[in-house]
Amino acid sequence: MKKHGIIIGIVVFVVILIVIFVMLNKSIKKDQEETKKKMEEVTDEYNSFTQNITLFNEKREELAEVLGNDQIYYANLYKNSNLIQEKIKSCEEVVTKIQNKNETITKLCEKYYPDNDINDKCDNYKKTYQKVNEILKKDVDNYNQMVDKYNEWTKTNPKYKTIEKYKLEDVNNG
């Protein structure tokens, strides 16, 4: 009888170990699948982000072309101010698109992943996101400084009209 109790105890113990092993294995596989899915999401979001960064750079080049063609002279600034503000607005719209997706990728990047490539994408995203916001703000500040100087100049040259500064939407610096 004592032998049967020991055998039953061993069998119950082995069954419990098997059940625990199966449950842990399922949990680990589920966690691995979730991690893999999140890594794919990071890659997708990052790819979308890099496309928007490319678009932002193209829009900034368009802005630089407008500002670089003799158009920063005071006599031409008023004439071209609408075009300049349109170019700034197009840069801002791309940044807004990036900002609208910020919460998603930021949340995905709160975790450290087993793939260094994914972690690098998260790090690059954070740095680039902040840099893009800083660049846009600096572009607007530089334009507004030109407008301030121009408006001051119009006081001694009344035949020229003043220009409104560009009002930047709330720029989130990351």
C-alpha cells in the first residue's frame, strides 16, 4: 500500500510537472508571437516614418529653393511671402502626419526587443523625430525673424506693405 502511494505521488508529481511545462511553453510561444508581431509593427511604422522624413526633406528643399533665389531681399519678400508660407505649411503638414503616428511608434518602442535592428530603428526614430520638430521650428523662427526685419524696414519704406509672421501649430518636441 505504501508502494502504491509513492507511485501515485510520483505519477501525480510528473503529471503536474508536464502540465506546468505545457502551460509555460504555451505562454512563452504566445509571448514570442506577440513580440514578433510588435517587431513587425515597429518595422512597418518605421518604414512609414522614413517615407515621411524623405517627403519632409523634399519639402524643405522646395522651401530652400524659394528662399535661395534672390527672394530674401526685402523688395521681393512681400511678393513671395505667400509662396514661402505655402512651402512652410507643406513642411508643417508632413510633420503633423509624423506627429499623428508618434504615439503608436513611441508605445511600441517602450520595450527592448531581442533584435538589435528593431532597437536601432526605435532609437533612430526618437532622435529623428525630435530633430524634425526642431528643424521645422527653426525654419519658422528664421522666416519670422526675416519678417520682423522686413516689417521694421517698411517703416522707412512706406510703399511696401507689412507681412504677417507664420504661426506654427503646436510643435511637439518629442
